[in-house]
Amino acid sequence: MATETPIINILTYKLPFELSKQIYNEFQNRLKEANFLIETYKTYKPLKDNIKTVELFLSLSIFHRRVITNLDGAVKFYGTVIKNGQTDTVRIGNYNLTGEEKNKILAVVMNYNTLLEKFSIPLVVMEYYETREFLKKLITLKSDLENADYKEKGTKRNGNQSDEEGLPF
Amino acid sequence: MGTNQTKKASPFKEFALFEKEITDFANKYKTIVVNQAKRTSEYFEMTCFNYIVRFYELNGYSLEVKNLQSDKYRYKCSPAGIQSNFSHFEATTKVGKRKISFEIQHNLAVQSSQDNLLFTSPDISVIKKGKVKYTNEYYETKTTFSFVENKDLMTFCEVKQFNPFPELLFNFIGVLNELKVEYMTNSGETHISAHIAPSLMISGKPNKQTTTIKKSLENRYCINIIYDLFYNATFTFSKGNINDLRKAGQKPSH
């Protein structure tokens, strides 16, 4: 069931309305553009069979830019305050960013980074201004992963070959 | 191969797994993200403030948090409020045998350099120590207004969580004209102690047009326009690159 809900809806569920609207609108506009580019231009054809993956990357990259980077900034600012002052709390309006709260935010950032790492996604893929630039980065990533996979298989094959060559019969 | 090495998956080949992992991540941290998301714009400002503090640290200043409120660093999120109720950083440097201190303040009103009756609040301002003033004459309601006189302003920074666009960049020059009019004719004072030149910090990545505008504006004025903050700032504000940022004063002659 969960897989039928678009990831963008899962990522934005219950976020403040303004933020959620910004993320969702950016996603819709870029998705439309991405689909058009992939359908129309030869350059983007390598992604033709990966439309769903493009959609996931797009959702994740917008969430990255509008949410994760800011959370990371909060953690860093907290660190600077603690390093230079006799306090363990940053008060923002009525909210207290304590060490415990900072750790919760840090857990989000760290697990997000682990997720990217697990799928060999370098941060650079999340950085783009234009949708076409984003698609080009995905094509490069796809190609890099395929090459790495090919090389790994090749190494295994060669490894097996040399083992066989070592046999006395 | 080490036994601890985690197997890397391909998001292109293992689409279902990629989708599942994102969903799991979103669901697992939903409560924290939702709770924190309402403060993302404050967190962005804090990120920029942090980089400015780093600039001073890398330029040999010692830093100290000042004016804690009930043992807490109270962050000023908007221009509203009395400055003395909020915390700031103090940056101290040695010039000869003398120690000079400055305050790095958030959202403090600064007097115009063109007209003493006008004020605007840059997101970050660096001022001489102990120079924040208070008056009840500014607002009709006699509410206390906190400000710094223009002569006590060393530099300022504006931060924007947007993709850069022409009007945004030119608006910054309007603020520069108001707060540091001498920069319009490249007559900014070079201080013995290093200060970052008036800077515009933008989260988004530039395109061809905004890159051209940045070059043109930096060619005309002693300012820094810093794009793509989340990705480039670590590099820009690193030990090896900090000197590439312009310092307050006059732009280098080419």
C-alpha cells in the first residue's frame, strides 16, 4: 500500500503548509519538465526506463535542499554556541534547542547521509539549478554505477578464471 | 574485502528498495522533521551567521558568546524586540598591544549612511562593542527601538534562502547604498582589524545570468556575493580559502 503513495507526499506529510506547498510545487514543475526533456531529447534518453527513479531522486533532492540542509545548519550553529559560550541551550522564539534536541536533529541528518551512501549517491547529485542539469547528473550517476557493477563482475570473472587456470587438469 | 563493508545498492536497478528506504526514513523521522520544519528559515539564518562567526575565527579573532538570557543563547529571529534581551557573539582581536572587540548581532536596526532618520535591519551586522542604542522616539507607540548608529557599523550581511534572481541582487545594492554609501564610489574605509566586506549570502545555485550579474557587481563594488551556500560555503569559509573573500574597504585593483 505504502508504495502506491508518491514519495513526495510521504516526505511532505504533516510539514507546515507553506513549506509543504513550496516543496510540492517545485516537485510538480520539475517533474513535468523532466518528463518533457526525457521524452523529447536524445541527451536524456538513458533515463527513459527510469522515470520512477527520477521521480524519487527529484523528491529527495528537493527535500534535501529545503529541509535537511537547514537541519544540518542548526546542528552546526548549536556546536558554535556551545564551543564559545557557557550554555547548552539555544532559544529560538519559544523553543529550546537543547543538547537532546540537537541530537535528535543530528540523527535525522546522519541517517539521511547513510541512506545516500547506501545507494552510492554523492551529494553533488542533489545540487542543481536547472532540471536539465539534474538529469545530466543522474545520467552520469547511472553510468558510473553500471561501470562499477561491470568492473566488479569482470574482476570476479577474471578471479575465477585465474583459479581455474591454476588447476592441474 | 572487509566483513563490515555494507553492500551498495543501485537506485536504478533496485528501485523498490530505494523507494522503501526513503519511505522508512521519512516515517521513522517524521515527528522530528515535522517539529523542526517550522523553524527552517531561522535555521538557514543561523547557518549563515555561523559562517560569519567562522570568518572572524579564521581571521584570528577570539570569540565569545555574550548576553545569555537565563543561561540560554537567545537567538533574535526578527527585527522586532529589544536587542539587550537577545544574545550575540563578541569577536576580539589584538592590534599591537590593544584589544579591540566587535559584536556580531542578528537583526539589529542600522542607521542609514544617507539620512540619520532612516533605519533598516540587515540580517547580520558587525558593530563596535557596546554601541547598541535605545530610543522611544522612533515608533508612534513609544515602543523601545534598538539600533546602532551608522558610524559604529563595521559591515553587514544579508541572507536569502532563494535561487538567485536579478532583482534580488540589485536590491542588495540598494541596501549597500543606504548603509555604506562610501562603497558606491569605492571609498570604503580599510580597517586595521579585518572585517568581511558587505555580503549577500544566497542558498540557491546561480544560472548564467546571475553569474554574470555577480561578476559585474563585484567588479564595481567591494562586496561578496556568495551563491549556493549549502554546498560551497564549507569550501568558501575554509582555512585555505578564507582569504579569497573580500574584506571591508576598497575592492582590489586588477
